[in-house]
Amino acid sequence: MLIKKFNSEEVSFVHHSLPDLSLKEIDTTFFIDNNLKVAVPIFVLASDDKIAYKLSEETNAPVIVDGKDWINIYVNNRKDPLKIDFKKIIFAKVKDGVEAAKAIRNSMIPIITEAQIKDLPLYITQLKIAMFLTNSKNIEELKHAPIYLMG
């Protein structure tokens, strides 16, 4: 029996059911505090400020460190974190891009752990597909996408 190592990330299906699908047309820009915009609406939760700064250099996702009254946000390679009061905002730990889309739709900010950061490009692709299928061209439209509530 021959078993070959298979890397599924190297394979993509060619779709036929949605011939106009263009993930490049989906805008995932997200505004933080009405002043700063970031391209990735999935935040990374870091264990401390040093790790957060390092991760912010490696990814274009906002990286947060939870404090008592404030959350430090490292974004766009800024050495000084933004301190934002997120007391009224709900964060949702997600395991993929579809859950991130659902969290955004339900007025939450999706976060992933440091360990999940390697999967962030996959999560963004999944998020964009969910946005396309809900006819949401941007994050604001996703926030108002029709949903079914189960249970």
C-alpha cells in the first residue's frame, strides 16, 4: 500500500455553480473606533504586549491584549498600541471563517488565538465566501444579512 503525503492547501476545486464568484470583490475592511480601518475583521488574542507586537508585524490582522479596563490593539505595525474601551463590545472566539461571519452578523467581533493565526488566510477566504453567499459586498452589509435563528 502506497500512502503519499497530501497537502490539501495546494488543491482548490474549480466551481461551476457560481461562475461570477470573485473573492477579490469582497471588501473585509473593518473600522476600529471610527478612525482606524483594518483589512481583516478577525482579531487575534495575544497573551501579552510583546507577543502582540510581534504578531502585528507578521499579519495584517488586529492583535489585542486584554486588560482590566482597556484593550490594547496592535495594528499596522504600530509600536504604540491603541487603547480602546471595549466594555460594550462582545468578542466571540471562533474556529473558522463561517463562525466569524456569524459573529459579525450578530454584532460581535470575532477573535482567534495565537495558535490559530496560521489558519487566518483560510478563515478570511471562508469569511469572504460566506459574505458572497449572503450577497454582502462589505462588512456593513454582512451586519444586516438575513439570518435564520434555530431553536
